Amino acid sequence: LQPTPVILLKEGTDSSQGIPQLVSNINACQVIAEAVRTTLGPRGMDKLMVDARGKATISNDGATILKLLDVVHPAAKTLVDIARSQDAEVGDGTTSVTLLAAEFLRQLKPFVEESLHPQTIIRAFRTATNLAVSKIKEIAVSVKKDDKQEQRQLLEKCAATALNSKLIAGQKEFFSKMVVDAVMSLDELLSLKMIGIKKVQGGALEDSQLVSGVAFKKTFSYAGFEMQPKRYENPKIALLNVELELKAEKDNAEVRVKSVEEYQAIVDAEWNILYDKLEKIYQSGAKVVLSKLPIGDVATQYFADRDLFCAGRVQEEDLKRTMMACGGSIQTSVGALTEDVLGLCEVFEEVQVGGERYNFFKGCPKAKTCTIILRGGAEQFTEETERSLHDAIMIVRRAIKVSWSRRDISCVSPKSFGVFLNPLWSLRVQNGKVNPEEISRVFLTTVGKEKSSQHIRRPSSPPFYSPVHPLWLAQGNASFRRRISSMTTTITKD
């Protein structure tokens, strides 16, 4: 008797395993890497992508490009997830981490085809990782956090490095200072939610500004808004989630009346309810009223007659950031507007920025916050500028966190790429259409003249084309390890 087959998978499930499937996974990852390969480095190119709805996106950010790709291969999705994790944790280096993973897979593909056991390859990578980490720690640069000027210079260099390959590389000095000022203005928590980025089309990039406080675009307003004051000093702020507007009845609502007097009583009751809400807000002492829901024309004129400023339909993100910065809490009712639930700031004003009006809250006592107002031309350009600043902010934020958690702040010198990340440097050179041998010759000549006290030796082969094979390291090749440790010739960039 033949044994009854046991079915574990759902009917129609496609399953494959073995060396052919591993090679297929590696090839799929190579395709993903090719999609972002030409975006790496200062000479990398941007990608123009159009989605199914016709929206165009211009970017050279690896995470953005991979996010817009409709990847269906499960192994290739792993690379996309790696880029997303890198973007969420560090903010920059998404393209580099994708290409590194793909390059490692390409290097081990011949060993997989030769039926080398995967555990051997894993042990090899762990050994190579330990050597790389030890080398990176050896060449790390430490700066005392007590020296504020030196620390600021380091942070500006970190921000400029993140912006060097972006669309705004020409203005990296301007934006690197702005990014450092923005991150340094936060408290010890360094919450990204406390840095707002607003985009205003028109003007030049240099017209962008950093506002020390909360800023958001003026919302839709009714007649009577122009009579309201546009500047207050030390105002109390009421944050509401209340609708201050007379609206028509909701769907399927029915009110039966038998006389005109009954109908008039219903109308009077609605008006009395609205005026009662407005009076309670006025009696609370608030000078600025912000609401997530609409504030109608009656309420707008009511507040204008009493020198109050109001803004309805405020975005939830802006309302929450105002609450965290100015204090208070968002109220769903006006029945308990006490001092404890009202916010406070030093200065509130409405300012013209380009063709838009913006509300500024400065001198927020509860939490330090800031807002970057970006200027630029096309919408795609300002969106890419926002993504670039986000990467720079994440890098500076990470560097400051390290400086607060440790005695010294350490950063990895770019020369580590010349030793361990040779495939990336090779790609950077290819994108720039430069001869690698020429760069190596010029570098050795220049560094030899300027830094004669530093021991610099030419390796047996150019550093661009000497990838570290982890299998050699795992097999304990002593001569190869000595060669790695003696490779002091590196490629640096300021």
C-alpha cells in the first residue's frame, strides 16, 4: 500500500526551493539595485517617475524611488524593506544600503552555484562584518561636545554631506546651516514632530526661512476676517474641535411644526446655542481661537467685533503641534475653557510669505519647536527639497543623539568607503564618467604632498576593484587579512 500523501499547502500554491530559487532571488535583487544604481553619489542622476494617476515625482532618494516601484517579487521586496528601514532609522544612505546588499549577493552568487552551504556564507559575512566594524571604529573622528563651535562645524558637514547628492546641492551651505539651527533649537527629546516643513511656491531657494515657533498657512476665512487683529503679544490660545457655524439640517432630518411661531422658536434656539458658545470662548480670555472644524461668518464677525483672531479648518497636524508647543489641550466642548486648557505664546502674528498668508506662533513656552518655510518653483522641485531636508535633519539629529548619549561625538570618516565599500566608490566614479586610475594617481600625489607625515602606501591593486570576499576571511587567509589592514590608501571627499 502506498502512503496517503499529506497536503500542507493550499491547492494552487507555487513552491520552489534549492539552488535555482536562490539564484532567482539574487537576480531579482540585482534588478532592484539597477533601478537606483545611477542615482548614487554627487554625480548621480535623478529619476522622473509617473504613477497610475499621472502624478510626476522627481527624486534621487533611494527610499522614495523604491517606494514608488510596484515590486511583486518577495525577495526583491526585502531590499525595498531594507531601504525603508534605513530611511526611518537613519534618514539617509538608502541607496547605499540597497546597493551594498545587492553587491554582496552578487559576490556570493558563484559560491551558491557551486553548492556552498548557506551557513558557511553566513559565517563569512559575520566575520567580514566584525572586521569592517572594528576598522570603522578605528578611523572614527571624535569631537568634544563641550566645544560648541567645533561640534556645530561637524554637524554642518554632516548635513552638507547628506545634501551633496541632492537636487539642492548648489545651496547645501545655506540649507546645512538652516538644518543645524532647526535641530539645535529642539529640546533633548529631539522630536521630529516639532520640526514643521511648509512649502510655498514662488521665489528662490535662498528665500526659504526658518521660523522659531509654529507656522502654518492661513486657512479659509469668511467676511469680517479682515477686521480682526493680526498681531498679539502674550495671547491665550484656545484649541478647539468644535464647529462654530450654522449649517443646514443633516440628511434624513425632519422637524414638524404647526405654526410659524414654532419654527421661529427652533431658529432662535439654534442662534442662542451658537451665541452661547461664542460668549463662553470670549469670556475665557482667549485672544486666538483655532478649530479643526469650520468657523462660520457669524462667528468670524463676532470675534472681530471683540478683537479676537480665529481660524477654522486647521489641519490636525498643525493643531497638535501648536498644542505641544504652546501648551493647553484640544477641547471638544466650550463648557470648560479654563486657564489650564488654554495655550500661551510670546508673539502671534500673520505674515505674508510669497503669495500666501501664514500664521506664526513664536516664543512657545512648553516645547521648543521650529518651522522651515521652503520656497521654490515647480511642485516636484519643492517636494524633492523637502525630502532632501528630511534626510539632512535625520542625520544631524542622529549625530546629536550620539553626542548626548556619549562623552564624545564620533562620526565615521568618509575614507572608510575606500577600504571596505569599494563597489560603491567604483559606481560613483562610473556615474561621474571619470577614470579610476586617474583619481587614484591624483589622490596619491596630492595627499603625499600635503600630508607627508601620514604613512600612505599604494595597495597592490586599486582600491576601486578589490572587493572584500567574506569567504576568504572566514577561511582564515592570513595574507589577505594583512593586505586589508595595510590598505591605508583611501579616497576622501570634503
